[in-house]
Amino acid sequence: DSIKACGVITPLLIRKLDDNTYQILSGHNRNQAAKAIGLKTVPCIVLSDLTDDDALMIMLDSNTNQRSVSEMPISQQAHIYALDVAVNKRQGKRSDLIKNIEKNLEILSNDAGFETSSQFEKKLTTMDTIGEKYGISRATIARLLRIDTLIYELKTRIDEDEIAVNAGVELSYLTQQEQEIIDEVICEFNYKLDINKSKQLREL
């Protein structure tokens, strides 16, 4: 209804690919809404000189702002946090600028003035920054980064509540081969693995 009345106010962010097509980085929902009411064009800003990491960061910010990460399976949450941490570590200051592009576009679209975000006035570690972004603690980020290193089978067991997250953290310190052995034992004997047994396996 808003797009019918006013059009697309905040431009989509896109980039040109090597095959001369364009990739939407932010604004998928606006684009679909525009198509649904029969618009043939939408305003876009073409971002140039982007690395793949730059593009990934914009898409991460756009997607996670539109739906709650906490509603995803644990393994998917873990992977999103791991990607975000990895990109932030590689990007440094440039990522802060990129992450605010759309926010500033929205401010301009609403005829509001620029405000300095206190988030970027503080010196935060990468995990603090990611935790603040998603509204979870640094400790939770740290645990889920460990979950992202597990083999697929153990991640699935965590998603299905067969293994607790904290138990999965302990198992994440084992080698891939050791994790595979543990999964085979669980599968063959219907074995229940709790946090204490996981800690013992890690110590051993």
C-alpha cells in the first residue's frame, strides 16, 4: 500500500556482476512489492568497487534486519554469526561505512538529519559488535562460533534437540574424525550425550 501511494522511496542497493547482470544486495522485498503492483522500474544505487566480502556484509545486514535470526535453527544462527565475524575481521573500518549506507538512505528519504551513532563511537571487539547487532551476549556468540565448526551430523542433532548447545561446544574441540566416531556411536546405540559426558570426551 505504501509503494502504491508513494512509490519506492528508499533505493535498492545493487552491484554489477562480471556477466553484465545486476545483483540485488538490499531491497528484495521492495523489488517484489513493486513487481506485484506492476511497476516496471525501481530506483537503485549501483555500488562499485565492492569486494565479495562487502557484498556479503550488505546482504547479511539486510536479511537479518528483516527476520529474526533467533527463529532459525541453531546451526543456521551459528553460520550467520560466523560469517559476520569473519567479514568484520577482514573488512575493518570499511565495513562500518558499508553497513550504514542503507540506514543513511532511509534517513535522507525521511528528510531527517544525520545523527552520529554512539555504536561507532565506542571501541568494541568484533564479537561485542556482532553481539550488539543481533541483541545477544558475547558469550552466546562465542558458543555458536564453536557450533559452526562441528560436522554436519552433530549440528543436525543440535537442531533436533538431541544434543544441548553447551555439549556441542565441548565436542567442537575434537577433531573431525573423533566427531564422526561419536556420531556413529550415537547412531548405532541410540546413545544420549549430555554436557558432562561431552566434557569428559574433550578432556580425554
